[in-house]
Amino acid sequence: MNTDEITRRNALLGLAALGASGVVASGSTSNTSSNAVLTQEDLGWDDATSKYTLPDLPYAYDALNTVIDEQTMRIHHDMHHAGYVKGLNNALSKLNLIRWDQGDDSLIQHWQRQLSFHMGGHINHTLYWSGMQSEFSGGGGQPDGNLAHMIKNSFGSFGKFAKQFKLAATKVEGSGWAWLVYEPLSKQLMVTQMQNQQDMMFTGAIPLLGVDVWEHAYYLKYQNKRANYIDGFMRVINWTEVSKRFERARI
């Protein structure tokens, strides 16, 4: 690989890391000094191709069948999530061409928006899948330890948190997400809504737990009964994983 190729590859990786700023740590494993909740490996970054790949689900397609049916999982992961990965790689490629004076400069705003949307979609879904586990494998219930204490300090009780989280998710206008986030300046947990894959998330917020309320996430099983889907989601939260994210976020 010649010097120009190495430089272009590093520039592309820099764009990818910038898109995931505050959420993703570079390298294959989390750095103990980083509060990032994901690694490039978690997101399927391939050094050989300088592209993202779609990670496998962390469980079988039917593992969450009591809440999310197998067909929905297959469509959601293999088509929708895969589409965000494809769009992300395309946006990175187009921006790289512009950086090297080989693309259309007039489209910079378009491709920056595409980067934000598709990178958001990829990160959101990666957190979503690993933030769930089967009811029969320990999903649901309540967290313990430091996260439980922080939820009580931030919301008053787990019940009050759950009420706010479910209401926020139910009342998202159109397509989007509800998130439990850690705000590092105030050192507090907060619940926030997100429209689409990136809008309304404030700078510095570290996502810990997200529920996808785009219709493709639940419509086959629940039709327009979003609140029922969210109630089901609460039964498959992987609080062990969310607690690990919280411990990394508050470093």
C-alpha cells in the first residue's frame, strides 16, 4: 500500500470515528481511560476494507419471541440495519472523494446529513440488539448495584424512571427512539427522545439504553399499539449489559 493509499484510508477512518464521537472507542477493545460504550469492533469496522460490516445478532432470531417475533427480527436486522450500514459506507466514501477533490463539493451538505443519519442508525441498532436478552436468560426486571443507585438518585425510583421512559417512547412523534443516557457534566441519568436516527440527542449525552419505536420494529406483532410493544421491551432489557455501559460512561 503506497503512502497516498494509507493517508486516504486514515482519513476515511477519521471520518468514521468523528461520526461516532463520544460513543465509540477506537481499537478492538475498550480503553480503560475511555467512557465510550462501544468499540469499532462492536460496530463491525473492517481495517482491511476501511468499511463497516453488519455484526451478527448476539442471539438467535427467535430468542426474544415472547416480545419480538422472529420475522420482525429478521427483517429489522437483515434489511433495515443492513441498509444503515450500506448507507454509512456510501456516505463515508462520498465524503472521502470530496476531501480528495474527486467528488462534487456542492453535495457536501447532503453527504454530511447522510453520514449523520446512517451512522446514527448503525450505532443505535448495535446498542439496541445488545441491550436486550430473552426473559428466560435473565432479561427484564431491574438493575442492581451502581446503576440502580443512580436511577434512584436521578429519577426518585426505578418505577418513576420506567414511567418516564415508557411515556417518552410512546410519545415520540413519528419515527424515532427513547433513550436512557448518562450526562457526564451533571453526572446524572436522563431520558430523552430521538427523532429519526439522530435528531434531538444533545451533545455529550452517552446512550445507555435505547428502544426503537420506528414502526418496522414492532408493527407485525403489535400493529399501532406502540405502548404494548414498549411494555414488552421492558421485559427483555439486558440490565447487565446496560450496567456495563454505565460503568464505562462514568469513568
